[in-house]
Amino acid sequence: MSINTAPIKWAQRSDSLYITIALPDVKDESINLQNTTLKFKGKSEGRDYEVDIEFFKAVDAEGSTYKVLPRSVQMHVMKKKAKEGEEEEEEEFWPRLLKDKALEKNQVKIDWDRYVDEDEEDGGFDTSAVRSGYSLPCVFFFVALIVSHLFFYLLKLEGGMGMGVSLCST
């Protein structure tokens, strides 16, 4: 069985990266985030996928988070900060995600939904999906589903509870 390269999308802020492995219903995943590399293996729709990349610069693996969601694997990866005593560089935008420029062209796409220009950065990423596992559209869907079930339940009670509506013909 052949192993496929998983599609990667990314965006950045001066202090962090947001990486999406765009695979639905990932099973048997193995994610190994180190300070210079990311290794991922998993199954999606009966196929084996992997990612093995080396970052353009070091990241803070311990300060980073990820979450396997129904439609993707999402990661909020913190860029490495200078240690005390070292000359502090200002946090900066990277010109690319990968150290190897040639691999970047074939393996990585820009996440235009999260993209901002360096000079337009107002704040960090919305990381609620990575922290909680539920995105806002998902929450709205479940609330609408619950409300609609409640509405139909009330209509069934005693012929619509005096609303003049009945779902059952008599």
C-alpha cells in the first residue's frame, strides 16, 4: 500500500504558526512535533498519509497545541523565542514554512482564510477550535438542531399546545 503526502495549509503571525493538515476523519494518527520538525502519520478515507517536514526556523514544541477535528488536524505552533541572556530578536514573519524551498512548492499551501499581511497584524489566531475541538459553525449547527427538535416536540404535545397546529391528521 502506498503512502500519500498529506496536504498542508499554513498561516502565521509574528509569534506563531497555524498549520492545518487537510484530511477528513483522521484515524490512527501519530503526531510528533519537535522544535525543528513535524512528523504526522494517519489514515483518512482508507488511505495512509504522512507528513515529514523541517521548519524554516525553530518552534516551541512544548508551548504548541493541536487537535484532531472531523475535517482536519489543526495546530497552533508557537515560534521559538530567544532565551534569557541571548540577543533578543524582534518576532518576525517567516518567508516560508519549510527550510527546504523546493519542498515548500510541492507540499504546502497558504491558508488564505487565516492569512494577514505582516504590516496588518492586529492580534493572534482564533484558536478556539484547537483548544475546545468545536468551531463556531459546529456549535451553531447543534444549537439549531436542538431548537428544531424542541419545536417539533412542542407541536406534537396536545395538538400543538393550543397553537392551532397539528402534525397528526384526525
